[in-house]
Amino acid sequence: MALPALSTPASVPVVTALVDAAIGWLWTLALFLFPGLVAAGLGAPFLAAERLRSLFRALPPDGRILTSYVGVSIALSVPYLAGVVLTVARAAEAGPAWSSGFLLTTLLCGIGVGLVAPAVAVIGLPRLGVDWDPTGYGPSTWGLLFAAGLAYAVAAAIPLVALAIGMALPGGY
């Protein structure tokens, strides 16, 4: 006795394609979130300072330190990711061109995170009505923010510098 042939409905390839597309988008989202989440984890010891916790408590959503801290960490990783994407898109081929692009991204974003972000927190936020520092925005607040920004910049620079070194080697990878 012969077994009847199994047929697959026409909708199976469509469902498979949708699942594959969804998985692709989830991987892309994870790739974009991962650097910010890693930097947030590495910078978490800075939250021991009450004035830094008060900064994140004052940011939206009000009173949610962890949510605003992770959100800021992810937002600060966007320029790094944009630099990598622009380098890969604009450089003709992998190798030294990617290497110099990754190093330029590291330099420019490190300045942005290490210098500009603290200045925005101390100068810009109070002018926008977000008064967050209970100690009055003194030198210790600036020092704390610069140290946190520097730690973030170093954490973000390590993989980019490693990629740049790898791209500069003979063979480009």
C-alpha cells in the first residue's frame, strides 16, 4: 500500500518568509541595542553617585532611573553605529579605508561622549528647566560626568579600535 503524497499549503512559503524577515529585523535591532547595553553595564558603577542618579531620575520618564540610564546609554551609542555604517557604506572596500573610518568614528564620538554630553548635562539641561544637581553643578559634578563620559568612550572605542587594527592588517580582516 502506497502512502498518499503530502502536500504543503501555498501559505507555508509566505509564513516562512515573514518569520525570516522578522528574525532578520530582530537581529538588526539587537545589533543596534547591544553596544549601548554593554556600555550601560560597564558604566553602572557611576550610578553609585547620588548626583548622577538624580540626573537620570530627572530625565524622562520621570523617576525611572534605570529606564532613562539605559535609554541615554543606547542614544549615546547611535553616533558610533552611524559612523560604522557610514564607513562601510562609503569606503570602496574593506581594509585600510575601513580602518581609518573606524578610528575617525572613535575619535569624533569619543569627543562627543566625553566632552559634549557632560556639557549638555550641566549647561543645557538646566536651561531647559531640568534642574537635576542637588550640589549646584560644581567642579565635582563636571569631574563625575567627564569620568563617566570617558569610561563610556573607552568602552565604545575598544571594539572599534580592534576592528580598525584588524582591517589594517594584510588581508584586511
